[in-house]
Amino acid sequence: MEPLTLEPADVADGETWEDVIVVETSLTGIDARALGFSDSEFDGTDLSGAKLQNLFLGDCRLRGANLANTVVRNGSMRRVGFDGCRLTGFTWTGGDAHESSFADCRADMASFESSRLTHVSFSDCDLREADLRSARMEAVRFERCDLSGADLRGARLERCEMRGCTLDGLRGVDRLRGVAMPWDDILAAAGLFAGEIGVRVLED
């Protein structure tokens, strides 16, 4: 791979890069359309506050990247890995994510509203108050994630799994119908499920 350092002026609408390593790059607040990267890596790249339309990522890996408050609309990712990235307030709406993974990422208040996620995994991620409204999730796994206050209203989940997750204050609990969970996790969330269906607790 060829090392590449980008400047804001280099990121013109419609540019595509292949087989590069993006290093020592700060693109905070850029506003661009139809950017594409394939077979590429991002090490410590700062894209915080960027506005990106129709972003395409294929066979890419992002390590320690900062995408806080980055807004991506109608984006597409295929076989992309996010490792240790900051995704606070990250927005990926109306987009598509396939065979991708998020590991050890801070993604509180992130949004995947109205996006389609297939064969995607979230592991050891902070997803507090994440917006997953009207998302379409198929074969998505959440492992040891904090989903406190996350919003699933209107979402559709098929063949999804949750393991060791925190679900306190989850909104749209009814959308979990059909989700696979270990028995211990089901017991831990019993109060949440009971509240959803209106079960009253009897005092001794």
C-alpha cells in the first residue's frame, strides 16, 4: 500500500482512492460528495465534523480514527473494520453497511437511522443513546455493548444476537422480538421486558 497524506484541498467531489494508507491526515469539517476508498487503511485520521454525501468504503480498516459528529448520508460500506474509533455523534443515515465490524468504539449518540445493516458486528462498544430508529438489521451481533437509552423504535431485526449487553432505558423494546440472547442476559433484562408488556410487581 502507498502511504498517503491528504489535505482538505485534495478531497474534491467524486475523488476515489485504492490501495492506500491514509496517515497523518486531518480533514475536520470537510464538506464533500461521492468520495470513495477501497482496499485502504486509515491510521489516526481525523474526520470529525465532516459532511459527506454518498461516501463509499470497500475493504477498508480504520484504526483510532476520529469521526465524532461526522455526518454521512446515503453512504455504503462493504467489509469495513472500525477499531478503537471515536464515533460520538457519528451519523450514518439512509445508508448501507455489509459485512463490517465495530470494535472497542465510543459511539454514544451515534445514528444509523433508516440504514440497512447486514452481517455487522458491534463488540465492546459504547452505544449509549444510539439512534437505530427504522434501521433494518439482518444478522447483526451486539457483544458486550452498552445500549443504555438507545432507540430501536420502528427498527426491524432479523436473525440478530445480543450477548452481555446493557439495555437500561432502551426504547422500542418490542423491536427485540426474535432476537437471540443468552438466558442470563434475558433474566438480567426481565424488568425491562416486564415493563414493556405491563407486568406489575407484587410487593411481599
